[in-house]
Amino acid sequence: MDNLSKKIPEIQTAEDCEKIPWEDSVVWAETGAGGQKLWRWIDKKHVQYITWTNGNVSVTPDNISMLSSVLRSVVIQGAVVFVGKNVNVG
């Protein structure tokens, strides 16, 4: 995921969860190469809507997002995925 988030700037990363705009993002956590927890998120301005099935969250990118030019959906498989209250749900 580290290489992917460098190529796709819509996927933000932080080690400090205080930097995350929780109400306006889809957020998940993963363990980095050094064992530290990394928080990843996509801001709502890049999300048309999200859906979920069997614990997998599918993010459909908004038409203005660079993601929509290369992807139809981003599927997040995480133990815990947080969906901010201002993110559209389909």
C-alpha cells in the first residue's frame, strides 16, 4: 500500500490519528513495515459513495477525483474501517 499511496495522492497516510479529518473521510488502519500503526484515509471530496458487503468496504470515486480516471472502485479489506458521518453511503 505504501507504493500505491505515493502514486495516488487521494489516499492519505499518517501515524498520528489526530491528523485525520474523521467526519469527512473513510479511514482504515494497517501495520507499517516497522510494525507501527499507519492510518490511511480517503477524503469525502474524492468519494461519490461507499457500500459494504461481508466486511469489505467499496469506495466508488467521485467524477472529479483522479481515482475515477483509472478505477471504478477501491475495495478496502480491514479489520476496522471507519466511515465519517459526512461521507455518502449507497
